[in-house]
Amino acid sequence: MQATTHTVLRTLFCILIAASAVLAVETWQLVDKDIPVLPQVITSNEYRGFQRFIKLRRIKEREVAYIRVDQSTGMQWISIFEWDVPVQPTVTTGQEIKIKTRARMDRKIGQHGSVGRISVAADRRYDTNVIRHADGLADPDGTFGGPEAEARFQVTERPDYPNSDEIRLSVFISDGGVTGERVATYIYKRASGTTPGPEPGKACGYTLGASMLSKWQSLGGAQSVLGCPTMNETVAGRSPQGTNGTYALFQYGTICTHGSGRLAGQSFEIHGDINVLYIQMRGTASWLGFPTSDEYSVAGGRRSNFEGGYIYWNAANRHTQAQRY
């Protein structure tokens, strides 16, 4: 494949830069919980004017009775909801926090209609350090999925929001979106100081993290298809798939290291014409996302895989093409 110049690469890849610091492994500690005083009655006039009375009654610290009466039909539901405190008192970058939710029907009078449901969500004011993977959505009769559920959140670094020192995971009672009441919030604070990321090493006078340095050395170092790095490892743009990470430019290519997700800590290289197209498409910030393989041989050419698709290089005409999965 034809080598590319560093000048072109550096100009195009600058789009990907979100910050200038090497990622570190941040640590948050579960330090507090907020259990609000629940209102005795909530009145809602939604659903074509049908007036409904909803009572939330705390039974235990993590157990609530949800009582709904619809005057227009005389239907009444009494549902019990439970949830767990997060299992992880301490969580680090890339680690998941889990909260389990449960619901059961205590009494149901009348027919049809939806019952209350419980959900868990990352508080929107404090979500800069949380990727929401899945809400815990449980309901007594299984209309919305089932009586048990598990909310999963993955903590990630967001260098573009450096002042976010707090994570809040909140539990809500909802009746389908009309009324929602927060019944608990679990508060994580950033631990004092941070745990350093991989020990950096020097390559042709530049600093690379342990994973990236190992990848570069395994390819042959300065004598590899990449040549020498031309910058220190730095933060790359977040991918549409939600992955954070780092990158470094080399004389003839690029190495990207996943900082979160299933490939966290792994590095992959892109070089030559495939690298040129990848950078022109805005690299990790494009729909391709982070690379998930090194370049490898396929019938008629070469290929590199990415989170959202792949790039194929045709040996006959030396053209490259990006393809979604």
C-alpha cells in the first residue's frame, strides 16, 4: 500500500482530538444515598381527561407501594416495587454498575389499563461520566418486559467535561411516562486523586501508553509499516458507538487504543491507503468508530474492521471503500 505523509495525516486527524491528556483510570466511591420524602397523593389529568389518583407509600427503605385508582372506570391497582443498592461501592473507568429491580401485583380490581412500573436511570445532570447501557424497567404484569429487570451502567471518562466529579444513579416510579417520582438516588464521588493509566513508554522520543507501545513494538517498532510516532498518545474523539480512547499518529499510519467497552485496553493499527480514507472520514468520530482489528489480507486486497463497518483496499486498482456492517 502506498505510504502517506505525516503532514496530511496530522491535518486531517486533528478533528478527532477531544483533549490533550492521556486517559487515566478514574475511581468513584459510593458515598451517600438520597431517599426523598414521598408525596402522599399525586393527581394527573392525562389520558383524555380521565382523572387518576396515584399514591406512593414507602414500605421499607428500598420498597414502595404504588396505588393507582382510575375514577372513570373504577379500576384499581396496588403494586409493590423493590430495588437494590448498587453492588459496587467502588467503581472505576470502564466498570459496570448494576441495580436490580423487581415488581409484583398485590391486588387488581377491574380490567385493562397499564399498571405502574419502576425504572432506573442515570441522573441527567450528572451523566457526563456514565454511559447508560440499559434501564432497569420492571412491572408487575409483564406488559413492559417482566417483573424483574437489571439496570446496567458503564462508567467512562469524559475529558471534555473535566469538572464532573459526581455520578448519581436514580430510581424512579413511573406510570408510563405521565407521572414519575424519584424514590432513591445513589451518589458516587470521585475518589481523591486518580489511579494512573498504563505506564507510558518512549518510542522515537514520544510517549505512548503500555498497550499502544506494545502494539507498535510487536509490529516491528521503527522498522514497521507504521514507522516512528510523530506525537505523544492523546485522547481521540468519542465514537458513535460510545467508545472512548486514545490515538497516536505515526509516519505512515495510526494506532488507536480502546479506553472503554468490550475491547478496553486493546490497541489496533491502521496504515497506508486504508488509514488515509479512515482519517478523511473523521476517524473514531465517524460512523466507523474505533478499529477492532489490525489490517489483514483478504481475497483481492486488504481490510481493516471497525465498530460500525470495515474498509476494503482493492489491490487491482488501489481504491479503498468503506462499508457498513
